[in-house]
Amino acid sequence: MTKIDTDDFNLNTYFTEELELDKKDLAELRLRIEEEFDVRLPKNIFKEFKTIGEIIGFIEAEQGR
């Protein structure tokens, strides 16, 4: 996975455009998020949500169920 410094992003940062994550990076990120937050993310999650803030909102909603 691409190494990213946390100073490089905020809630409005785009995964592909700004962080330059490719399909392989996004697939690995999805798996890591699922493990870390104990949520199930759809395989196409990064097509639906493009920013860090959108993913965080989805995770919070899933955990609130």
C-alpha cells in the first residue's frame, strides 16, 4: 500500500485524485477499514464515496446500527 503521511490529508481529501491510490491500494484500504472498525464495506465503496470524510460518515452510520 502507498505510504501516506497523515499531514497530507483531511476530511475533504480525495482518495484517487489527491492521495493517488490505485485500485489495488483501495482494495487493501477497504480490507483494513473492515478489520479495524468491524464493519462490512461494499466492494464498490470507493466508487460511491470519494473522500475520507464520506467513508468516515459511512463507518459511523454502520457502527450506530
